[in-house]
Amino acid sequence: MAFTPLHDRVLVRRIESEEKTKGGLIIPDSAKEKPAEGEVIAVGAGAKDENGGRIAMDVKSGDRILFGKWSGTEVTVDGEELLIMKESDILGVISASAAAAAA
């Protein structure tokens, strides 16, 4: 991918939710909410502190994250719809064991 976010921004791919409920009901597209879970595709170098030094990012490429419903700006990169958001919009990182349990 030929896109690198600047400063404390991250590029995120939404992870689509299941199309059926646990009871087996199919959810129509009109009733679906946009997923608030995603995968980090690229990260910026980090914000700068008052002295000009970089503040390290807490997320890295490949992390599965949760973010707020209205977080980020939708963009199209290489024909794929992605989100660009500040690291502070990320609510948390889903651990590998929690992601496996959710699947």
C-alpha cells in the first residue's frame, strides 16, 4: 500500500460483523450498523511532545481494535474503503485470545 498516515493517525480496515444473529436470523443490510471493530493497516510515526521528541504509538499494523461509532474519516485507498483516525479515537486493542473467543 502506498499510503502512510502522518503523526498520531492510523489507517484502519473495518471488520464486517456476522450477517446472522446467534439465533439464526438474517440481518438485512438496511438494519446493520457500521462495525466498530477493525484491523490497523498502517500507523504514523507518532505525535510530537513539547520538546520535539516523538511519542510512541500504542498500536501497530495488524492489531485488531475497537473504535467509536463516529470515529475517523472514510477514505478510498487503492479501491478499498478505509478509515483514517487519530490514535486517541481507538478505544482498545482486542487481544488474540479475545478475538479467537469472539469468532
